[in-house]
Amino acid sequence: MLHIDLKPGERVKIGGEATITLEKKSGQVARLSIEADKNVSIQRINSASPAAIAAQNGLSGIKF
């Protein structure tokens, strides 16, 4: 695995098929722009469950 630190506006080229640009970063959220041929499948992978996302945001499953 390769780890790269980018500043907004910087790009990474993957093979000859995709270019990823860091558009902006705010806190722990980054906005990426991905340019690729139509035959390249791009999928967002969300490994966090709704409960984990709620916990990260200070919420619990307790209902009042």
C-alpha cells in the first residue's frame, strides 16, 4: 500500500487510466475528484456501520 500526503490541487495518476485530485480538505473529510475512462469501475467503499458513524459523531443508540 502506498500512502501519499497531498495539498489541495495536487494530483495522483494511477496507471494510464485514472487521475485523482485533492479538491479540498476540512478536518477529517477530503473531497476528491476522480477522472477515469468510462470502462474503469469506481466504487465507494464504506466500511463503517451506521452505529460506528453515530459513535464517531458522539451519538448513541439510546432513545429518550
